[in-house]
Amino acid sequence: MTPTPDSLVHELPAGVPSVHLTGRFIAPDGTPLTGTLTFAPPMVLTMPDADTIANTVATVEITKADQGSFEINLIATDAPGMSPRGWTYLVTEKLKGAQIRQYHIMLPERPGGDPVDLADLAPASPYSGRYLPVVGPTGATGAQGLPGEVRRAELEALEERLAPRPVTWSQGSASALWTIDHAFPYLPAVRTYDTSGREIGGLVGCLDPYTVTVQFAFAETGSAILS
């Protein structure tokens, strides 16, 4: 792991138990990732034994020089006398080209001050891709049925209402938040792509039944396919 400059790893005040957290993020081909991580405790932490109050969030930035690695000192979640008790950090990963991810971790104080690696704490994301159907052999042709009374145009209109066709939406100006209006009768699945056609990950949300949003770690241009 590439060491982070000492000036970027803050020492906590005397009497405040801490945990030294480390980690590394890479793409499947080994390319180091860049971006930010935030560690959010409850709104306010009071530590009367150390005459200290902690507020806001801790942020660490991963730059190209870090080769995907980071390290940070954080308040232990089991510090004596702390209020509230039994809390967890909300971790938010915003990495270039990756989907924004959030999860909770606990950081109890380690005997001897041994560092903790985020890879040992972060949950694995379940596979959410699309399965490839296997087509079997073609069966025998059946007898032609009697003509129906419903016209083809009516059938197509009914099919469109029950199973709307995918819609492509474009984002021409770079933005970290895409707001997409749609006419689907349900919340559609959203896949996003950059201008080169490479799929990029974003955090999909819903403003109302006919408006979805996609939040990225960085400003992006490209397109979205809704289905």
C-alpha cells in the first residue's frame, strides 16, 4: 500500500480512542481508482472523559498519486463514556466510474492499535445483472387459428402499455446529477453510459412516480436507457 503523507493523517486528541483504517480500490484490470470516501458518525458525538465533541463527517480523498490506497484515523465506536453508544459509521464511496455505494461499519478499538482494512468490513454487493436465456429447439408449426376481432394496432397499443419499449435519454452537459422524466407506468430500470458507450455506475433515485435521478461521484455526460 502506498503510504499517505503524514500531514494528511490527523492524530486524534489525547484520551480519544482511535482506529487506523486503511484500504485500496482498483478496477478489475488493476487500474487504481480515484475519488472520495466519507465516514459519517451520528450528528454529534460527546466524549466527556476527553473533554471533546465531534461533529460533521470525516472525508478522505484518493488521488492518482495514492494508487487507489487510503488511510485515515477515526474515533473508535466503543470509546468509554461516549454518547450516543452502539453507533456505526455510514460509509459513502464515490469513486470515478463506479456506482456510489453506502453501508455501515463498526470500528471498535483494536488491542495494540493494529490497523483495520476496509476490505474486511465492507459488504459484498450481490450480482444484479441480466441473465441470458437459453433458447431451445423450435417446435412443430401448429394449425392457424381463427382470425380475431382485435386489430393489430390495438394489440400493439396494449403491448406498449403493459410492457413499454426501452427509451434512450441523453445528457448533453456534464453534471453529477441527472434528472430524467419518463412515462413508464412503473419505476423503470436505468442503465447509464458515457459518451464512448462505456457503462458507468450511478446511484438511482426517485423524485416522484415519473421522475428518476442518477447521482454520480463526478460530473458526467452520456446517455441513459430506461426499460
